[in-house]
Amino acid sequence: MTTNDDDMDPAALQRRLESDKQDSAEEEKPDLPPMTKFAIDFADRKGKRWQGEFIYKVPTLGDMLRIANLKTAQLPAGSPWDANGAMLSEMMCYLEVTLQKPRPKWWSPHLFYSAEVLAKVYAEATAYADRFLGRTPPSGGDEGKAREEEGDAPPGDDDVEREVQPPSQRRETLVSHTSRGSSASDR
């Protein structure tokens, strides 16, 4: 087996490592900033036009705790019987913490009669958060949503099965209750 002298030279190895770092740094895409600005121009079902700009900040873990505290204050007993109330609370509390000031003058979600504009702003905010956190492709992932709506989603997308390892790769052996019970009594 022959070796190249450069393979054993520490200086040559260091130069190669630095060159590899530069190459990989050039290939990496820059991360999205945690704050962004988005605008909406939306007409609800009644024809009312909602226009405005929002400054959105992706929530930190501390922000997520503030959101949880606000939701607990709004629904102290939880919301197991009212899914609509739970979703309204989620959207309002999430946006209360993540939308920075100044906000459009009309932005008062507690005074809205319809959740259409609230849902629109919430969708914009969470879509950016998903891109920031790497949960969706930078293109926005609209094509996947369209396929799901058509009932043509690719197999395995968001299915439980994709997270389950094949039996040959599992580290534990599953045993029936009767077998486990008899082996435990033998001890």
C-alpha cells in the first residue's frame, strides 16, 4: 500500500481542510432572518378589504411559553369540547406574541366578527416560521398542499409509517403478553 507524502504532512492536511470548508461555505444557502415583514391585501366573504403590513418574529422557546400562558388564561379549563375556541385562542395568542408593533390600525382580533382575516394573517406567519425552521421547502410547499386537496398526496407523506423503523432495524423485541408473563414468573 502506497501513501502520498501529502497525506502525512500536517500542513497539507490543514490546507485541504480549509479549502473544503471554503467550498462548503460557498454552497450553503444563507439562513432566513428570524424577523420578516409581510403584507396582506385580502377581501373577506362580505367584500370588506383588509390591507396592511405586519412585522413578524419567529417565536423563540420563551415566546412559545408566553403563547401557552396566554392560551391558558383564555381557556383555563382547556378546550376539549370546543375545537373552534381552541383554534381561535391559538391564532390570537400566537399572533399577539409574534406580531411586532406597529400593526395596522384595524388589527383588533378580539373585536372581529369573522375569523377569515385572522386565519389569513396566521397562515402567513406560520408559513414563514415553517420555512425558517426548515419544515417546508423554500418554494413554500404549495404543490404538496394542492396534491393533498386533490387526494393525490404521495404515499408516506405525514404518515405514521414513515417514522416507524423496519423490524430488522429495531433494537427491541416485541413479545406477546402471555410470553412475557410466563417468563417473568420463571424468574
